[in-house]
Amino acid sequence: MKTLRGLREKIAKLETEKANLMEEIEKLRQAGEEKASDLEKEVTSLRKEVESLRKLLENL
């Protein structure tokens, strides 16, 4: 029975670890999505600035 008890304990520990890892993955995924969103906003802003500078230089 020690083997069966040990197996149950091992399964319980692995299930807990799996849940913790899934939670960490979700947090990292959300952080990645936020970073991508921030970068998209920054790129959009830079594109607008480039366009404005092009127009300014064309008018000189």
C-alpha cells in the first residue's frame, strides 16, 4: 500500500504543479499581449511623426 499512497501523493503534487504552471503561463501571456499592444501604439505614433516630418520637409 505504500506504493499506492506514494503514487497518490505524487499525482496530487503534479496536479498542483500543473495548476501553478498554467496560472504562470496565463500571466505571462497577458504580459506579452500588453507589451505587444504598447509597441503597436508606439509604432503608430512614430509613423505619424515620420509622416509629419516628411510633409514639413516637402514644404521647405
